[in-house]
Amino acid sequence: MELRMTTTFPDVSISTERLVLRPFEEADIPAHTEMMNDEQVTAWTSVPHPYTAAHAGEWVRRIAPAERSEGRGIVLAVTEFLTQRLVGTVHLQNTNWRTLAAEVAYVTAPWARGEGYATESVLAVAQWLFRDQRFERLELRTAADNTASQQVAQKIGCISEGVLRNAWIARTQTEDGGWADIRTDLIVWSLLPEDLEGVADQMAEAGYASFTDWN
């Protein structure tokens, strides 16, 4: 059996007509701090709250680069091509180099929601992962009530495989403005290379950009 020797992703940037996905930079720290303090991000992710500039600096300088260099995945800052403004993040994580599978997570800044940016960026990463890196499976896990994240999974062609009961801790805002932990189910979605057939064409017909240019 041929052994796959590669255990890290390349240091890559991925471009669509509207977006550039690239490694995080120092200049992203203020926008990243603001984005991660959004109520939806606080509710559905495990990031610290409040999320400080120190947290963002640790993410940009150490945590995100280490995901790639230590073989766990890759973190990409999603930016608008025209304005270079930070739109969000796409994070490949829990990579299994033997089975060629990875899990994707994504966050979109509140000002950029409703533009299809999350769908466009995750689909671009999926195409790169399957076509360029020859991966065989991409997995998503969405909290049961996080309908926006589930819509992204559906739009890029993911198949719902089942529910992990009581498997995640989300957060809900309390009457005094604080946050309390609540347990929730996770819906498991998967995407295989053959699932992408025709998805990009359907997206283009719906007015989304193309996803074919990376370097």
C-alpha cells in the first residue's frame, strides 16, 4: 500500500471573483476582534467572551499558523477582493491524513451576512481540498438550532448523515446581558468529491461567483 507522506497543507491563497482566502495577517487583528464578539459567534462557537485584541493576536500570530505547520488543518482569512475587508474565516481542522478527511468550520462577520460569502468561501475551499489536495471527505457539524450554518451546508451540496445527541455546548444570552451555557445536539454533514458535480454551475446560475482560481 502506498503511504501518503504529506502531513501538512501548503501555504496557500484561494481566489474567487469576489473573495481572497489567505493566511491571517497582523492587520486583521482589529476586524477579527470585532467579528468574534458578535452575538451569533458567541452563541454558536466556543471562542472566549469577551474576545479581546490579545485573543485575536494569539490567534493570528500563533494558533492559526500552528494549525497548518503542525498538520491539524489550515486557517484562512476570508477577505473581499475589492476592499480587502475581512469577511470571515474558514478553518479546516481535525485532519486525518490517512483517510484524507477533514472537518470545516466557518465564521462570517455580521456586516457580510446575506451576501453568500460563507457559501462561496466554503465551496472554494472544498473544491481546492478535493481537486488539488485529493481529499475524499469533508465534514461539517452544525448546532441543531444554527439554521444559517445549516443552509450553507445544504447550498454546497452536503448530505446530512445524522445527529450527535447532546454533543455540543452553545451559549444563550441571559436577562442581565450575560451568557449561559446550554447543551445542544450536533447535525453531522458530509461532502464527497462526487457531491460537488454540478454544484458550482448551479451556484453560478444563481448569481454566485466562480470558484476555480487558486495559487
